Amino acid sequence: MRSVVLTKGVPDFSEGAVSFDEDGHLERGKTPTVMNPNDYFALQAALQTKVRHGGHVTGMSMGPPSYTSVLEEAMGSVYADDSILLSDRELAASDTWATAITLSAGIEKYQEEIADVDLVFAGFKTADGETGHTGPQTTWCLDWPIVTHVLALDIDPDERTLRAKRLVEGDVDEIETVEAPLPCVVIADPEFEPTYRKAAHRLEHKRLRAETEERVENHDDHLTTWNHQDLNLDPDYIGLDGSPTIVSSVDPIPKAPSEREATMVDPGDDDGMGQVLEELQPFATGD
């Protein structure tokens, strides 16, 4: 099985240092970046597939050169074999549509020059835009089937099919089982949990983890970078020029207070310590 996992860097909001330009576009070069939290579930789904069925996993991202750290983190999480970064200035300020065009072109180039892809995994949504559009739009560009809100899945390599349990739209209490032919795009839900019931799977998981530790230390040796010319993309259809989305306004992200009010209690103050114990007692008992 050959899989591609789409991942993205998002602003590290905990830093309180998100920077925007005068047009409301995020200045990623001036903003601390971390891997999108929801991509972790896509990585886990891809890893489960690799452990159970073997094969090759490639991490792919579109962004500035600094995204190599995101791909390095993704490699360590999914035990990926290599990484591909789609990056140059023409791709800057892309909305979800321009991003999907670029990612689909990257996957198509991968298929033409490297190998056929069986599965593409993507996260539910990003922590910055929160549209949930990029995965489905990339699927539309590829003209592949897609299964969203996936909670559990398995693959039948011989029949070339995917069987998945997914949440039914609008009702998190209802789960349905669906089948789809390969190649296919899988959007992992935040409720996805990998399972490794067989001893052979757990041993393989351990082996892959040890093997990947060395690969991550030399991540640059396993990284390929493609620009828009490599992907044969017209600049009019990518980046800012190819993005129909208009940012009407940006709400500033409030910073957490640097100090909090606190009451100092001397351990030798019996009355003060008694009051602290009284306040904490309900939490200790679960009330």
C-alpha cells in the first residue's frame, strides 16, 4: 500500500504572536508554526494502514521552507518513508481552492514520476482557517472517492477496497459503515483511534518506530521540494491570484494575562493551610 498524508503548519496560538499584514493575510514567516493538531489523526490512520498492510508512506505539505519542521514532525508520527514540500513564492497566500489545486498537482506528479498512490489521508480541518475544505477540494481535483469523518478503517488489498466506520453528518451518535474503491481519500475524524489487536501488528509498530528514529535525524536526506514550475502550474490559478476567497476582516487574538492574582500561604500558617485544604477537598473527592 502506498499512502500520502497531507499535513499543514498552523500558527502556534499559544505563543500569542500571530502576525498579519495590512491586507489581513497571515504572515507565516513571522508567526511560530506547529503541525495542525487535526492532522495527527490522519497520521495515525496512515500509520495503522502501514503497520497492518506494509507499504510506503509519504508526508506532503504546501508552505514556506520552514514547513520542513512540520514534515519532520509528521515523519516521526507516522513513521513515514519520505517527505515532499510544495514551496515557492508563487504559492503564497493561497486559499483552500488554490491549495487544493497545488496539492492535487503534487499527487499527480508523484504518481507520474514515483509510484501509484492507493490512499491519501487528510485531517478534518485546520486550526487557523477551520473550513474543512482542503481535503474534499483536493479530492474533487483528483476525481477520486472520499470518505469523511472516519472513526475506524481497514483495507482489503486484494479487492482494492476500503471499509470504514464514519460519523453520519449532523449526528455524532449515529455511525455507518461504508466501502469505497481504491484509490481513495480518507478524512480522519478527531474521534479516530488506531487499533493493533494482533501481536504481529504491535511488534511491527515497534520495529517501524525504531527504524524511523534514525530516518528523522536525517530528515533532509529524505525530503524533496517541488515549486510551481515543477508542478506545471499556471501562476494565475495558484497563490493569491488564484484564490477567490476575500478576507473581509481579522479579529485580533487576545494575549493571555502575563500575571494572575495569587494569595501566598505560609506552610507554617495552620489557619491558612486549613483554608486551602478546605477549598481543595471537593476536587479531591470528585464532588
